[in-house]
Amino acid sequence: MENARILKRPIVTEKSTILGESGRYVFEVDTSATKRDIARAVEWAFDVKVVKVNTLTVPGKVKRYGRRPSKRPDWKKAIVSLSAGDSIQLFEGA
């Protein structure tokens, strides 16, 4: 899989900011990406060393459009742990 298409966006929430202080960063990733694909993409994009990748699939919510219930798409979240001393500047200045 192409590295540029794996990472969709960083997840910046209160919980992910707290994780960032301990060297763990959260991204929305492509649903078909594997842990190895995600690690390679983060190393390629930010020039850091990835130690561990945890993934989870977030189920889409059921919403109503008029009378009809509709389901938003499922998406995949990755929590990436970096080696000691590495950090991603994208999250530091936010």
C-alpha cells in the first residue's frame, strides 16, 4: 500500500493529547492498512522510529435523515508508540 494514502488525519482530542505526552500518537488510517503498513507510513512521513502500533475499528454511528435511519461508515484508528526521544512536531505546537 502507498505510504501517502495510509494516514488520513491526526486525531487531536483531550485523550490523544495526554497520550502524546508519553510518546503515543493517534491517527485515522485507511481501513485496509495493516500494523506494518501504518508503522512504515509514520516512519516515512515524520522520520521517527515506531516501536508499537495498536489499531481499532470504530463503528459508524446510526443517524436519521428524515424518516430513514442511515449508518455512517466505520473507520480505523491507530495509536502509534514511538521510541524514547522521538516526537512528532505536528502535535507539539497545536
